[in-house]
Amino acid sequence: MTLQQLKYIVTVAETGNITEAAKRLFISQPSLTNAIRELEKEMQVTIFNRTNKGVTVSNEGEEFLAYARQVLEQANLLQEKFLNAKERSPGFAVSCQHYSFAVNAFVEVIKKFDAPKYDFTLRETQTHEIIEDVSHLRSEIGILYLSSKNEEVILKLIKQSGLKFQELFRAKPHVFICAAHPLAGKDMISLKDLEDYPYLSFEQGEFNSFYYSEEILSTLDRNKNIKVRDRATLFNLVIGLNGYTVSSGIKNSGRKLP
């Protein structure tokens, strides 16, 4: 097993495609394929499942990749320390639910480094993938929402993944609507007021149960439901359909929907 082979499998996992990974690594596709097969044979592990559409990481491959990333990170530290590198390029990754305050905090973190070179990643993704990203070392930190309804399930999953949950703050439900919404002039909005308007929430894929929801009061029944994958789509539908969503109320100062 070599560091080069570990770099190969990490790149293939990131791209999900042997051809694309070979281009990134500046080697031929057959050479990359052979290197991966030799590593799998040596370590007696199947890292990738091959399909007609590309490759996917196997369950045991996910665990292997977690260790591979640790080894590569330590190797980088050694090289930068003992090869007289002037300064290590900082790297940091965060996986989070769709919260603007997380983006704002991410910006402040990057500003703190003020480095000529860095490699940062912010992933707005589904709840289950946040836990997977942190447990497999794709991200250092995950940001997600807990309530009395989902706490038992989510904390159990976090513990099973060898992770720890740290509370950041507690929030009360806030309704998000556009400035032109018929209810925009009210100081307080009841659930009955919202009955005739579409409710927007973030889709959670195969884990699309209320336990994995990132919206406050997600367990309530609503007549009109629309699920989306990104914040831009949610905002556009809130504006275009007089829809609403319920969230923490924590947002970037000075920003509001048109």
C-alpha cells in the first residue's frame, strides 16, 4: 500500500468516475484501475462497486476511505513541517442543513485565516449525509437541528457513528414569508392563518421522515406541501406562491425576502 494509491482512491470517491479521476490525477485510466485493484487485493477489501454508470463506494470502502484520509492528512503535515514549507495551507470542511447563519459563520472562519492559499468546503446537504460526512472525515463539523420529536433518533445515530453533539443555541419557531405576503403585516401568525398557503420544506431523500427534518414543527399535518433541495428554490417558491417555511429565526442581519 502506498500514499499514491490512497490518493487515487480518495479522488475516485470524490468524482464517482474512473475517467474523471484519471484526468485529475494525470494518469491513464487503465493505470488508475490497476492501482485500485492491486490495493483492494492487497488489503482484501472491496472499496468500490463497479456499475455501467460509474463507481460507488461500498460500505467497507467508506470505512477504509475514512482511514485513508487520516493517513493522507498526517502525511501532508509531515511534508509541510520537514520539507521547510513556510506555511501550511489551511483546510476545513463543514456539512450543514440549509441555514444562512451557518454560511455567515463559515465566512467569518475563512476571514480569520487570512491565508494566501487555503482549501475550504461548505456542504449544504441532507441530515443523514451530515452525520455520514463527519463520521467518514469528509467534514470536521456538522450543523443540524434537534427537537424533542427527533432528539432520541438523531442522538442515537450520532453516538453509533462515534460522534458527539454540542448544542449551539436554542430557537423558537419563526415563520418565513415574503414581504408581499398577505400575512406580512401581522406581528404574530397562527397555524390557522397559514392553512391555505403552501408549506416549503427541504427534501431528505431516502431518509425523508420527520426524524430527519430540519424544519421546526415539521410533524404537523398541512394541506399543501412542497419539498425542495436548495435554499434558492425555496425562496423563489415562497415568493412566487405566497408560500412559507418555519425555521429558527436566526438569519444574516439586513437580509429579507423581497
